Amino acid sequence: MTPRRGDADNQADAAAADSRATAAAAWTPHSEAEIEKHNTKELRRLSRKRAARLAKSQAA
């Protein structure tokens, strides 16, 4: 099967995005544990917010 014309471009774009993601992860000053802690806090905050909206809509 011959590759479609855009395949090389798509692969190049994917490779570039991957290298940018790797580079971004490499320079971040935060450890994975700190990031995980932040994400957990953010999820809890969003969960509380969602619960408050639900309670408010059910009360109305």
C-alpha cells in the first residue's frame, strides 16, 4: 500500500508535537508528585463546584 500524500506531513507534525511535549516536560521545575498533588486538588475543587451546582438546581 502506498502512503497517502499527507501521511509524511502528519507524521512530521506528530513528531514535532511529541518533541515539544518532551521538551516542555524536561524544563518544568515541578516534580511529578507536585503536579499530581495539584491535579488532585483541582479535581476536588471541580467536584465541589459541580456538587454545589447540582444542589442549587435541585433546590430550585
